[in-house]
Amino acid sequence: MDLIIQKYGGTSVANPERIKEVARRVGKTKDSGHDVIVVVSAMSGETDKLIKLAKQITETPDKRELDMLVSTGERVTIALLAMALQNIGHSSQSFTGRQVGIITDSVHTKARIERVSAERVRNALDEGRIPVVAGFQGVDEKSDVTTLGRGGSDLTAVALASALKAELCEIYTDVDGVFTADPNIVPNARKLDRISYDEMLEMASSGAKVLQTRSVEYAKRYEVPLVVRSSFTMNPGTFVMKEDKDMEKVIVSGVTYNKNEAKVTIMGVPDRPGVAAKLFGLIADAEIVVDMILQNVSSDGKQADISFTVPKTDLNKALEITRKVAKDLGARSVAAREDIAKVSIVGVGMRTHSGVAARMFETLAKEGINIMAISTSEIKISCLIDAKYTELATRILHDAFELGEETAVKE
């Protein structure tokens, strides 16, 4: 029988009634003749509740212990869903990340998967059971519990689909699929029937919350067929797949935004070789991901200001490192801003069409929105702006590229 992996997020398993509904949906998949493995997140809000609990003990909880704590959220859900499946007549068994054999590195709170054995899951399938797997977690070589970062249940599902050669990996969430923009901000946002791995990767890394970025990277690398669907409807969803020629006819596929970044600026840095390497080398050693980088050199060519963005959760650590480097280099000062946002347009059609950046900049300028920094890739243009303009910028860019129409702007 063909194997389907189904992943359900926190809103899909938010309470006992929703867990029972998930069990019914999973049961229908099994009854239709498919083998099925279910991956679930913690119940909605549970992980945040556990983190808040930890911070009532200490403002800087040890990351190993934090992983041990937050991994309990998924254990609750897998047991409840297995019970719900058993209650409607399906043989089911729950498994933690350790029991599944998801082996990771030892970077706590954002571990990377190194291999997946899935032996016990294979055995359960052979015995006719429905395995229910805890997403978001694994173990390192020392058997310490690790977690895979926010949205890590997506990565668990994709990794299992790759290891077990699943026919399809279905990601169930609270929206019908991938939209041209956040429908909470842009009422006429349009659901996409399909999107390329590269576009989905850029959208996820730019703020779209539908899929975890690392899960898309993994799916692309191993060509895992993905579909994003709603657990509350029977609508077909959005397929994430390899790029084809028709996709290039659409210039822009979506507009995204990200309010979860902060900007750090080190001012008056000596403009000489090795300065940037020293700063960003230390930041990389601290496992902090840098997004946008901007360097301005003074007119005399002797000093420079370097600005860069990091996730807000890493701001304090990034500031600590930057201040130390500034002191060592004799830089003038270090500053930080959190009231910023990144707005991006994404589309594989940008590779073959000119004038896209100009249209984006003109659209923002007409509304008096200042651009602090710009970064580009082959299929993405991102602008750093004041956070207060986030919703406006998203809406006007969506309109400028006619993404709310029946079809996007084409060649």
C-alpha cells in the first residue's frame, strides 16, 4: 500500500474535540487503502506555556533543560490521538522522537537532523497499526532530548516521508494552503494551487508561517512531495513541487513580511580587511543566523558603519558579541532597533523579467515608506522598513503586482 505522512499543527489538535476530528480524518485515509503515519505538534499554546513556566524559574533557562521541558507537549498529544484512533476501531501506537530514531546534532532548541532510522515505525506499519509520532523532537548521540526549532513538526514529517519513501507528505494547518499574502492583512489574497520548492523556501524564510524553512529545504533536497491543506475543510490545498516552465510565466507569486527581526549597527568601525570576518565569524560560532547586511563607508574611506539583522530571540546574544568586537576594534558605538520589519516579493519569474525591483521601490515610495536596507536573490527582493508600515506595504505591493486578480501578472 502507498504510504501517506500527515502532520497536524497545534490548532488542529487544540482540544479533545479537534483531536477526535483528526482521528476521524486519519481513519478515513487508512480506510481508503493507504498506510498512514501521523505527526503531531503540541496542543495550541502549550509550548509557549511551558517556556513561560521555565522563565518563571529563570530568565535564561539552560537550553538542554528547556528542550527536556518543551518536548513534553507533543507527548501529551500523541498519546491522546492514539487513544482517539483506538476508540474508533483503528489499531494505533504513539512514538516519541527517540523511539522513532530521529538522531540530531547537539545544538539544543534548534537541532539539525542527521539521520532517521524509523525501524519501530516500519514494524508498526507492518503490523497494521497507525503510528502517531511526536513532532519537533529527537535525540543526539548522547541520548539527550533535542528540539528542532519553531515549526519543527513540519521537519519531522518531511524527514519521515523521505526516510520511508512516502507517496505524499500532507501538512495540515488552519489555512487552506499557501496564499499570495497573509489573508488576515490582505482580504483578497489568493490561494496558490502549486508553488516551487525555491519559492516556498524564500517565502518561508521571509516570514510566511505556513511551513518551517528547514522543512522546505529538506523536502527540496530529497524531492519529498508536499501539500499544504486545512484540517478544517476538504479543500485540495497547495502542492509544493519541483519548478516547471509554466511557473516562470508568473512574475511574482507572493508578498511576505517578517516582524521578528532586529537590526544591530556597529558605528565607526575601522575600514580594513578582516573586520567583517571577525564580527560575523563570532556570530556564526554562536549559532545566530544573520539575514540582511549593509555596510556604509565614510567619505574618507577610513571608517564604516555595519548594520545587520538577526531574529529578535537572538538579539541580546548578538549585541553582547557586537559590543565586545566594537571594544576590541575601537569602534565608536553599537545600537539596536526592534521596531523594524522586512517585506519581500517572491517569484521564479523574476529571473527572466526586468523592472520588478523598480516597481517595488516606486510602490513603496508613493506611500512615503522609507527603505533602510535591500537584499536580493534570483527570485526574491526584500526591503527593511519601519514596522508601523508593515501591513500597508504588504497590501500595496500585493495590489501593485495584481496578485489578488484571477491570475497574477504574466509575461
